[in-house]
Amino acid sequence: MSCNGCRALRKGCGESCILRPCLEWIESPRAQSNATLFVSKFFGRSDLLSFIAAVPESKRPALFQSLLFEACGRTVNPVNGAVGLLSTGNWHVCQTAVNTVLAGGTLRPLTAPILTNEASDAFDSSPKIWNFQKCFSLKPRDASRPI
């Protein structure tokens, strides 16, 4: 019988299925299917299976989990992805996105900008007033260089 990942991809599998061990850390069968579909839509089915096949069997579950977090992070924060969320102290956003995918929900990019460490220093004493000189360089443009 096919594993939940292969069933979601409408692909047959057997005892040597490369997806089955990748999904064992996810508890419910429905969440396993949701995660497989999301990651395969993000990276592509053949690329997902190629990524997994290229890694030793002992590291495949960690790879799948990493791909899931990166796909969720990149969907929510298209510019910086999961690494950007981690580096700005917003890892909870990525974790919430993964939980949303596992529950069968949909993700959209964040509408409010995520502050980086440099941008968070640009606030004056009042959090509603920006100090734009710290955020942007206001040097005059060199007229000899094209835009």
C-alpha cells in the first residue's frame, strides 16, 4: 500500500519508498499528505524526489523538514525566506506557517514588512516615527552613471 506522501502525489510506492521515512516525524496521515503536496508544489515533484534521493537515508527526514521550513518561509517572506525570519528573530512566523500547512491551510506573503536588525535601530524614541537617514542612504546620485 502507498504511503501518505506517494498517495498525495498520486505515485505508487513499495517497501523501498524514499518518501515514507521522510514523513515519519509528522503525526497525522492528513498532515503528511499536506506537507508532501506543499513541498512538491514549491520545489516540483521530480526535484523533491531528486533532492531526497541524493541524500543518505539517515538524513532524509531532516532534509524533508528543512525543505518544508524553507518552502513555508519563502512563501511567507519571499525576499529572505526562512533564514531571514530566523535572523530577524521572527522564527515563530515560520513555525506558524508550517503548522498552517500541516493543518491544510493556505499561506500568503506577509503584508507588513519584517524588520531587520538594522531597520529596527532606525526607530526614534517614538515607535511610529522613522529615522529614514538610518534606513536609506541620501547621497546624491552620480549623474555619470545610468540608473
